[in-house]
Amino acid sequence: MRRPFSLGFCCFVCLISLAGSFQAYAEDPRDWLTDMNRAFTELSYDGIFSFYSGSDLASVRIVHMLIDGEQRERLIHLTGAPREFIRRGEEVDCILMPGDDLLALESSIPTGPFARAFVRRYDNISKYYGLSFSGEDRIAGRLAVRLAITPLDENRYGYRLWLDKETRLLLQSELVDREGSKLEIFQFNQLKLGAEVMPAALEPAKPQGYRISHLSLAANPTLPVTKPQVLWKLNWLPAGFEMSAAEVRSTPSKLKSVNTMMYTDGLAAFSVFIEDMPPAGAASMVSRNGATVAVTHLTTGPRGSNFLVTLVGELPTSTAQRIAKSIRFNTPP
């Protein structure tokens, strides 16, 4: 007579499984992040992933191959407006339906592999984050190694990564606040790798009534930021953040300009926009969608005139407010 499985036996099996999942790794976890970024570019993969940010949840199919040294990709939006993006090297075809907001789409096309538009350059983390292995798991039916990126102060968020144990492709990522609440999630639900990926999957579907827009991703050289360009200064900035770009942009009406400054710590980023007070006036406000916070603040500029400061970025609300309130006009000596 066969004996039924006991609760104790099941618990014993679970403990053995957990013990195996927390094995030590001899490598530096930074090497895994470097390999992860290489995997996005060099591997062949065909998968469906979900991306959650704030109130938005998208489902997307991504097909990627490297053919004769050229990046070939296809990105298909499975929710919302029907859209496909087909890449051959630096050239992209956007397959859209009439009425789609093409201008908004053009500004959202990533310059690297399409999937990189939904994840970060985790290999650029600074000394203001801790990095460690944190066990193993299964994502999309594949064994994954977990990494934890932990902020060392209260001015930035943390990240949890699941990398494919065999190829080190990123299978899942989570951006979390200090309480562990998930603000953003990227996760593969289905995935084919290597020889399972067929070149025919790169060919677009062309629904009735579609239109195609052609884009080039050839990047313009970035000009260095010089101090005379920066008319405003931040009197408080979290340690580790540095200015990555600054420029003065004209509004569509050309009647006024907007001073723009961008900052990053290698992983998190935020932008500051400073403009003349709108004719209708403005008020200090705070809004949040997932990991992204927007803060407006009123400040005084040259000759006592009023200016509106808007900060947008992936920061805790209190940190964003403190930065925005510290901005002052950079009075020349």
C-alpha cells in the first residue's frame, strides 16, 4: 500500500529547493550586468513581455536577431493602438494606423535594441548603490538568477533583476521604493532563444489601411555642457548625481524659451525645466505615475521676475521637492 505524501515530506522538499536557490556565485555581480547588456544586442530572442508603470500596463512582442552583423528587430504592441516597429540597422519603419500620434512615437523610438526602451543601463550603477546576488527563481519557464540593487540612501529607488542563468538575458526587473512597493515591472511571459527564433518572425504584418513612416536612428554628436550655458543652479543635489546635458529650447510659438537641465547618477535620472511664469499663472504641485514624479515650484529670477520650475524624474517625492525648491538663478560674478 502506497503511503500518501506527508506535509513534513513536502516541507522537506521545499527546504531543499530553497537551499539550492541560494547558492553562492564566484563571479562579480557587475560581470552579470555587463553580460546582460551584451545579451540584448547579440542574442536571438522572440518573446512576449509585459511592462507595468503606474497606471499603464502594456503587452509587447519583441523579435531580435543579429544577421550578417546588422541588428534586425521587430516590436509589436499587443495592447492599445496597433503598432509595429521594424528595424534594419539604423533604419526603422513604423507601421501605424490612421490617426495614430506619429510625432509622439518618433520621440519614443530607442537608439539601442528595442527591448532596451523598457529597461535601464544597470551596468552604470554608482557607489551609491549596493549590488548582490539574492537567489534563483523561474521566469517564463527558465531558470533565473536574482540580483538586488539597493540604494544606500533615501534619495533613490531600488531594483530587482532576474537574469537568465544560461544566457544572462534580463527576464524580469522591478523598480521598488524603500517600502518594497513595486513602481515599475518588466517581465517576459513567453520566450524563445537561439535556434528557436525564425528569421520569418522579423517580417511585419501589414493590416488593412496601414501606413509606414521611415526614421533614421543616426545619433547627432552630443555637445559638452559648458558653465556659461547654465543660467540656473541647484543649491542641493543628492550625492552621486551629475549634470548630463543642458540646453535652451524654444517653445512651439517661439515667443519664449525653456532652460533644460538633465541629471543622472548612472541609473536614476531627472530633468529640470525652467520657463517664464505663464500668463495664467501657476501653482506648486506634485503628481506621480509609477516611478515618475512631476513637481512644479515657483521661483524668482533676474530683476525679480517670476519663473516656473518643473522637475520630472524617477525620484522619491520628498527628494524631488527638495531639489526643485533649491533652484536659483545663477547670478554672474
